[in-house]
Amino acid sequence: MSKATRATRALEQAGVAFTVHVYDYDPDADRIGLQAAEAIGETPDRVLKTLMTLVDGKPACAIVPSDREISMKKLAAALGGKAAQMMKPADAERITGYKVGGISPFGQTRRVPVVIEVAALAHALVYLNGGQRGLQVRLKPQDAAVALGAVAAPVVA
């Protein structure tokens, strides 16, 4: 497995300090984020999942703890929209350039608005997908938010 991905290159270009963590990806896991947390021995609230959504029909990215569900109403409000829904997996892959299970908020082929769950900013370090299945990057959540130009808002249900 290559540890150099578009996501890690984007972080390097942004000058963000991070470490790479490889784990055994389980394609049959019910909840990929929770499986990643267990595989790397970290609490689920520090392993964040990247969700591709549509807010008023336009692509957006939401970053939330792997053990929480997103509130579509709160997400829409955070981006000044009226309604939000999950993006279809095929559309998420096309827009991000990543495969489902390996979607990173960093280095996506198309820049979209990003919202990060505000509670995630309370942690010293968090994990996010590094751009391929079985690869996580550990970094300061504030650095992730700045690099992504993310809005910090309460978006979990």
C-alpha cells in the first residue's frame, strides 16, 4: 500500500503536520469508521468519517466522529441551505476521485464546502481518511479545518 496519496500530498503542500497509520480495511464492515477506529486502537470519537452530501442539490463534505450520525437539518443550516441528503456512492467517487471507504476530505478532485463537527475540535489529535482504504492520517483537528477552509458547526444528531 502506498502511503503517498493525493490526500497526503495535499496536506504536505498545505504545511500540515500529520502521521500516517495503516490498518486492515474490512470491506464487509457495517460501519467503516468504527471498524477503522477499532483496527487502529483509537476511540471512535477521535476517528472522523468523511461523508459526501448534497446541500440544496450542491456537493458538500461533512466530517463527523465515526460513532455519530449526521443531522441533515443541522448540516444544511451550517452551510446556509434549506435541505441536505447523502450523496450516492457513485457520485461521491466521481466528485472526490476516491473510492468509498477511502474518501478523504483532502486532495479531492473538486473543491466543495466542508463542515467539521465542532466537538471534534476539542481533541488534541484526530484521525481522518488518508485517501485510500486502510489508510488514516493523524493530525490536529484545527489544522484540518484550516487546510480545508471548513466551517465548524454542531452537525451531529
